[in-house]
Amino acid sequence: MTYAKLKLALYFGAAIVLADGATTVVLSSDGTGDNAATGEIFKNAQEKYASMTSYSDEGQTVATLNGTTITTTFTIKLARPNLYRIEWQQKNESAFSTTTTKTEAVWSAGAGDFLDMGMGKQKQTSKEDALSSAAGISASASASIPGTFFKMNWGNQLGSASGEKQQADEKVGDVDCYVFTSESKGRTKTLWIGKQDFLIRQVRMVTSAEAEKALLTKAAKDHPEIIASLAKMGFQGITSTETHTNILVNPKLSAADFVR
């Protein structure tokens, strides 16, 4: 694993942990929408995901750090009560080289939770453990939508409308979206929610250099040799944009769709 990929994996993993119970600070007191409107939009989106019996999509997360671009292409399949299969592949591009990983995955077809991060199939203790363990290396593919669909304490993008500031509407592809921003500890999140279907279309996280250093230092506190190596690369901040396309609500899925 390259240092850039290691840094990204640690970053996403630490960011997911931080989001669990972290407070959110509103960016300013004014905006295009009032608190009531924001709360209603989040409520509609929460109800939309809660009403689903199954879900699938495709997408990618593009993260830039220290002159390196890491593109994570993923597919997501989810079904209640506890079926899921998230697969991803990463391309690491810099001025010196381009590398591509094998396809990795986290899944459950109803007979246990499993994770394969390129080292073979490994059984996990629970759905939460499996999805959270994959969060870093999958660039949040196993967190944002699965966390929202299964209404987990971490990863859930719709956990609360508190601190969210509504911005001017924008399009993601050809989909008109509500746009919200929030800030917590040097990290600014932008969330795009479809205006017609209330589905999450895009999530962007911009992390300052100071916040990146704090997150990675905490994540690697038991491995000083790792943080020393990462520090040599410098901390210049990280921008990641996670986009979801080809979304299907309540597709017909069977247990076979979740077997790997």
C-alpha cells in the first residue's frame, strides 16, 4: 500500500469515528433556506430511506491530497434487514505513477459478515464492524449510504439537520438538488439531496491541513512509525467528493446478489 493510499485510508477511518457523536457548527446564521425548511427536507429524506426495502447504486469518490488523486469506483447493494454488498476498486494517480488495486469488498448474504481488502475473505463479528472496518479503505463507500440506509450511529448523512446551512440549489449530473453545508473541527461537508426523490446524490468533504494532521495523528497514535512516514509527505489538506449514480430504489434483489 502506498503512503498516499495509507494516508487516505487512515483519514477516512478517522473521519468516520469523529463523525460518531461529533458536534456540528453552523457556518453562518443566514442562507437561502430557514431552519424549518431544512428540517423538513431532512425529515423527508430520512423517511425516504426508512421506507426502502432495498437499494442499489454505482459511483465514485475522488480524493486529492499532496499532488495525488485517488479515484475509488464502487457499487452498492443493500436490503433489509441485514443484506449488503459493497465492492470497490481504486486508481492512484500521481506525477510519477498510476496504480490500480484489485476489487475489494464487504458483504453479507445472511450467513455472516465478511471483508476482503486484498488479503482474502475475513469473517467479521457484525454488520457494523464489517462496514466500519471497510470505511477507510473504501473511501467511505461502505459508510455514507449504508450508514444512512441502515440508520447507523456513524456514516448516516441524515442523522440530524442541526447545524446544516442550506445553500443555493445545484445540479448533480442532470438531477436538481438541495445543497447543505456544515462544519466541524476544520472539516467542511457539503451534501446534495435530490429535490424530487430526496436521495443523497453527492457528499464532499474538505479538510484543512491542521484538521488532517489531527485526524491522522489520532488514527495512528499506536503506530508512531506510520505517522512519521506520513508526516514526510506533509499535511496539505484533503478534498474528497463522493458521487452516487444509477440509483435504484427497491430493486428486486435476492440473497444471491449479495454472495461474493
